[in-house]
Amino acid sequence: MIEAESTLLVTRLNQLAETVTTEDPAALAGNVLLVYDGAMAGLQRGRTPDPLGHGKTLARRLIQNAIETEQACVQR
């Protein structure tokens, strides 16, 4: 069950990343997945205040950076 959910999550992240960047959507999806996994681990350990909030902020920054990079490449 976890494997099926993980596959679905990776597939969906890859699909979403392809809408953001053409340069390397798999890298963006992988980075967002890493943030997600880290936030979940932080939640389980209970040592980081608001790990999900921090994860969302970091994921937004990764996505925004990918968008800005994509736009800069298009403008060249």
C-alpha cells in the first residue's frame, strides 16, 4: 500500500513539475519530494516546530525558483 501511494505521489509531482519547467522537471519533483519526506519525518520526530509549514514554504521557494529560471530562459 505504501509503495502504491509513493508511486502515485511521485507520478503526480512529476506531472505538476512538467507544468512549471521544461528544463528539468524530474529534478524539481525530486526536490519537492525530498522536502515532503523531510517534513513528514520532522512531524514524526516532533523536534521541529511546524515542520509542515516549513516544508510548504521551502517547496514554494523551489517552485518559484523553477518558474523564474524558466522565464529567464524564455526571455533569452
